[in-house]
Amino acid sequence: MNISAAFKRFFNRNGLGLGSFLLIAVGFWLIVLIILPQLSMLDFSFRHHLPPPEMGGPKDTYTLEHYKYLALGAQGADQSYNVVDLGVFVRTLVAAFFVTIFDLLLCYPLAYYLGQASGSGYTRILVLFLIIPYWVNEILRAFAFRIIFGDSGVINELLLAMGLVDNPVDFIRDNVALYSGLGYAYILLMIFPMYNVIESLDRNQIEAARDMGAPWWRIHWRIVIPYAKPGISSGCTMVFMLSAGALAAPQILGGPSSLWFTQIIYQWFNQGGNWPRGAAYAIVLLSVCILIVLSAMRLFKVRMGDIGK
Amino acid sequence: MSRGVGVSLQDVWIKFGDFVAVREANVDIQGGAFFSFLGPSGCGKTTILRSVSGFLDPSQGKIIIGGNDMAGIGPNKRPTALIFQNLALFPLMKVWENIAFSLEVKGVGTAARRKRADELLDMIALTGQGDKLPSELSGGQKQRVAIARALCAEPDVLLLDEPLSALDLKLRQHMRTELREIQQRVGITFIYITHDQSEALTMSDHVAVMKAGVIDQISDGQTIYDDPSTPFVASFVGENNVFRGKVKSIDGDKALISTNRSGDLLSRIPLSAKGTLGVGDDAMMFIRPEALSIAKDDAAANNHVTALVLNEEFEGQTFNVFLEGDGGKEMKMSLVNQGKARESAKGSSLTLEYAPDQAIVLPAGELASE
């Protein structure tokens, strides 16, 4: 089938008006809002950091210096690798990974309950309870977390009153507040893809497995989880990508010693004013995240098409 | 024939809130029998099956399988296997994994599982199809896989919830025979749920006919058909011409019924109605379409009915003749096609006769709605 025939079929099916709207909207979204900005970032990342008058001048050539900087650090430094930035980079990815696992463990039972165990009216109320907190602005939520996890916050007050601790626990320094905030921020993105899939699972399959003697964990292992795999991978992908790329929560909830990689990127763009370096860092983060997601998908035998389900 | 394990329900009630789904069910199913629950949708037959399999606890009463009270024993611990109406095959597992799932649960190794699955695949004539996915099989094949999967668990009792309802007529008839054969070969107790009376009659040793949560009659198929115990059973199982009226006189096992529109007719009193019918009682008399024939003479008699032929239907082995009796009373008569020129014709007036032994009278009651 050639392209012009495909276009003709597309317009025949959707009509001229709707057809052109779909084409223009999707094209605009894809090209203007995604591909072009990312390409210009990519382009930026390969340029020297120059004062504005010299841009476009003879010094404005392509270079790998920013990537080299991320890997090796400043020239003449006493270490042969950029230990600080690479350390933050790895820590960010590991933390995002654990936030994802934590959300998965927390949300799977919930999604299963919502999708299978309960009746309709009840479910709707529960879903509402999950959604309403997201009407609150992200920054506000992060600060609220900072308050309840603070030295004189509700949690510490409670622990002190119960006599479990003698001094307030520093949840901020220990990053407990940060991980809770990140985990909480993306719960819905984990629940809903799983809930959608699990809801469509035929209850009889669960009962059939139970009838054949399967204990609950085997029912989940052999029936529910394989069936929910597209939802699980879709949820995990989103949570991982967004946690690794989060800025507000690490900024507000992160302890003094913990830096998130996005914060370094932000510093290069804003405080440092070094856009090419920030762009290079951002590109590295994006590529590595995509690579991790793709390898995880291969490892768990998930196809790209399943994610869209 | 008593190799299998018996099942009995003792005074079982199942309620959902105020709604009584099953009322006072008392059933004794012999080990190794093919037992059917027959009834219209919503009569509680599936509820009974779910309580036997353990997915539902009776609100009251006992369920006993092989002499053991099943109270508090979950579906995964009962010696039953259930075949679901939609089969509920696991779509992401291969056919052989589906069949051997119960062995996987028991921790049997892969090679042994595969071997057993292949044996069962041979039995259901699907040799070599084990590596397919269920979605690659036809309806009848899926059906057989579901049976094999249930049998693989070596249950004492196999429960079947209308498993043939999704199949087309030819396949359904074929699977009926096959199910019966499998049951006789494995010798375990089958409990079968259906709303299709011919399924129940052809396969079962015994049938329980249910109406709105109540079991009206439990008997072998022929007794259910020939000696129904309630008007509901008489009208639900097979077709019947119903004559309403009052009992005029009783003589031994025969009663003369003064029908509302068709005069006085003589009928047999079945065992179940003996002693419960008195002179002057409201009664319903039933004559099967195939029990009616064209009378030799037109003389008035207490086994003759006159009627006008409205319509005829040729069904191959039978002619169905639709008639209108006095006062607009609708009747149906089935005549065996003997290849002769048809004796009846539209618009002609006929006198029909029947053998009083083939008519039965019961106390008036609720009929099955069409």
C-alpha cells in the first residue's frame, strides 16, 4: 500500500474536516511540541558555551566538551572522573527505581481490589478518594509533606507522644520525606493502568484457578499478573520516567546532602546560565532512562504495543 | 455404578439479603450418577452449583460430599471441579498448561505434567494440539479442553454450568453424547446445570426441575416427562396442552375433569397427585401434542376434543398441527410423518382423541411462562 492510497483511505474514512483536524493536531503535537524542541536541545548540547555576541561566529562549532565534562569533570581536577555528577546521576536512577518498585507493591493490591473484588458504587467512591488529592497543586503537596515530616510535624509528634523515639527523627535528612513524596506523587499513574487491565480480567478465571486448588499467591503469579503485565509495565514506565525527571519534590523534600540529577540540570540552565551543558546533561538523562525502560521491557517480554493498552 | 462419590444437600437455603435464591433444597445424588438441575434462568440452579463447588456458603443447611460436611471448606480444598459457562480457559497459557494447571498447583514437575496433559489430549481427540493457545482452537475444541482441564484434577464430582450453551446445535448434540460417554468412562459424579430440557433428559440419570429457588421434582427423565408432579414441570419440560377445569368425579386412578372450554375429559391421576385431588377442586389437565391423534369416529366421548385446524408445520419426522378448540382454546397436535397424504388440512374441523392414560391431571398451579 503506498502513501497516497493510505491518505485517501484515511480521508475517506474520517471525512475531510475531521481528517485534516486529526492530521494537523497530531502533526503539531508530534513535530512542534516534541520533536523540534528535543532536536534543538540536542543541537544545543553539542555547542560551546559562548557569550551571545559570539554565537554564530567562528568559535561556534560543534563539540563534545559537555558530555566529556559529565564523564570526566573539569580539566585539571584531582579526580579522573566527574565523581560528583555521575554519583548523583546513578543515585537518582537507583532512587527512581526504588520509588517505582515501592509504588508497584503499594498499588498492585489496590488496583486488584478496585478492579476485581468490589462492587461498582463502592469502587467509584474509592477512585474519587484517590483522585481528589491530585486537585491540590504539586508544590503545595510537597510543602505539606515537608510540614508533616518536619521536626515538629504530625509524625514526629506522634512518635514522641507514643514514646517510640526520644528525639525527633530527621525525615528530611534521611530522605524519607523525599521518597514518600515521590512515591505519593505518582501513585495514580501506577494504579490506573493496572486497574484498567485487571478490571477486564474475567472473574471466572480466578475462580477456575481457585477451584483447581491454587492458593492466592499462585492465582496472582499465574493468572492475574501475566494478564495485567501491559498495565504494570505502563505504570512502571511512567513512574520511573517521572521520578527520575522530577524537580519539585527533590527541591522541596530533599535533604541537604541529597541532590537529584534534575537539580544539577536545573542549576546549569539557571544559576550557571550554561544552556549547552544543561542540555547535554538532560539528553544523557533522557537517553539512559529510555534505555533502561527498553531493556526492562525486553527482560519482561513486554511489547511496545502493550504499553498503549 | 457406585464408584463415584455421592453428594447430598440437606435442607439448604441460600439467601442474598432478603432475596431467597434457593429454598429448602433436599437432594441426594448417588455416586457416579449424571445428575441435572433443570430450570429457567434465574431459578437458582447456578447458585446451587456454586454452593456445591464452595464459592458460596449456604445460609442454612448442609452440603455433604462423600459423607463429609463441606462447611468451611474452600473451593480449592473440595473434591469438585467446575466447568464454567464461558469455560474460563486461561488465555495466556498454552493448551497443555491449561489442562495440567491443577498438577502445577500440586507441584508436579514439568515432564510429568506434560505427559498427563498429552494423555488427556489424546482422550479428547486433540492429540498434538497442546502447544497452541486456547484462542487458536474452535468452540468445540475449547469445550473439550475445559473438560480435560477439570478431569485432570481427578475430582470426585464434576460440576458443569451450562457448558454447551455457547455451541451451535449440531455441535451441542454431538457434545451431549460425548459428555455422557466421558462420564461413563471416568465413572465420577457429574452435576449438570441447564435450562435446556432435551440436554437434561438425554444425558441424565436423574433430573431436578427448579422454579424460582424451589425444587419441584427430582426423578429420572422419563418420569419427569410422563409423570410431572406440578403444573410447572408439566409445562416446562416438553410441550403440553393445558386444560383448566374442576374435578367432576374420581374413579380409582382416573378422574373426570369438567374443563372450562372443552367439555368433560377423562384423565389419569399421577402418583404425585393421588390423594391431593378431591371432587370440585381446581385442576389442570395436560395432554402432550404427540398423545393427540385424529379420532376414528366423530361421536362425542370423554376422550374426544373437537377443534379447527389453524395451521400446519412440517418438521420432517412430525407434522405439527395447530388447532383452535371451542371458545378459542389453542391446541397443538404432533403426528408422525408416515409418508402418506396428509389427513388434516387447514380450515377443516377435526375430532381429536387421546388415550386417557396419556393425559394427566394435577392440582391447579403456576405454569412455566413461555
